[in-house]
Amino acid sequence: MKIDYTGRHIEVTEAIRKHTSSHFDRIEQLFEGKTANAHIIIEVERGRHRSEAVVKWRNEVLNATSIDDDMYHSISQTIDKIEKQARRLKEKIVDKSHKATKVSQVKTGNFVD
């Protein structure tokens, strides 16, 4: 997974990068197949730490935002929201590929009881 970082009024430190990448490593199995691109935007304004994640995977865009007093907790909440969206999207994709065959395609036969 490719992760880009943007910091507004804050410097993106190596500790923030490690924290973010460890959370994404935990959910990376959800993004099988095509490589996912993530863009993490962190911002500090008036003591509030805001984090936003935009993940592009296949033809979908997953977006989540969180505001908290602690930057690390904000990032964790944001990635948890992305995980929830990714799980829902993956289940939707799996459900579409595992459709039952239509009744018109099933051959009828004589069954004896």
C-alpha cells in the first residue's frame, strides 16, 4: 500500500508515519488484488487534531475524518472508519460474485420420491 502524507500546521514526524503504517498493515489484507493508494492529511487548529484519510482502491474512494485532542487517537479513529468502509465494500464485491444461478438456467428433471 502506498501512503502519502500532508501536514497542515504540523510537521509529519517519523513516529506519526510509523503509527499510521502499523494501522494500515493491520488491515492490508482487505485490499487484495489491486494496490491501494492512501493519502493521510493531518491538521492542528486551535488545539484540535484533525486527521483525514482518502483511500483509492479499484474504482472506489474511501474517505474518513476524525477530530480529537490527541493526534494518534485521531489517526486511529480515522483508520478504523476506513477499515469499516473497506469491509463493507469487500462484502459487497464478494456477494456480487457469489450470486446464485437463475432459475431459468437450472435444468428441470424428473425426481422420484
